[in-house]
Amino acid sequence: MNENDRYHKWVEWSEKDDAYIGHCPDLITGIHGNDPTRLYAELCDAVDEVIRHFKQEGRPLPPPRIRPMREVG
């Protein structure tokens, strides 16, 4: 698993913004766009950039805290 995969990312429609919003709250506040598929790819690229920046600065990555919901069995 690469480091990007450790962080939960999702795209959802925002009525307020009249656009799709891409989220990865452990690393970035969010990005927006009109095409959800393209936006998810851009979100993954943005997360990769943040991870590279942390590494270049010699800073540890924050632990992933936001997790997708799971069914209780």
C-alpha cells in the first residue's frame, strides 16, 4: 500500500457551492470541480503533493484518522 492509500478521500456534490468537492481532511481542506471522476484524480494528485512536501520538509505525516464507515457484522 502506498502512503496515499492510507488516507480516506471522497468526492461529493455540494448544493451550496454548486460543484463537486473533493475531501481528504487528514491532509487538505478540499478542492472543487465539475467532473467527479476528474476531481477524484486531481484529489489523489493533491494528496501526493502534500505527502511529498511533508517528506521534503522532514516532517512526519499525520496519522490517518478519518476512516470510511464499515458495516458492523
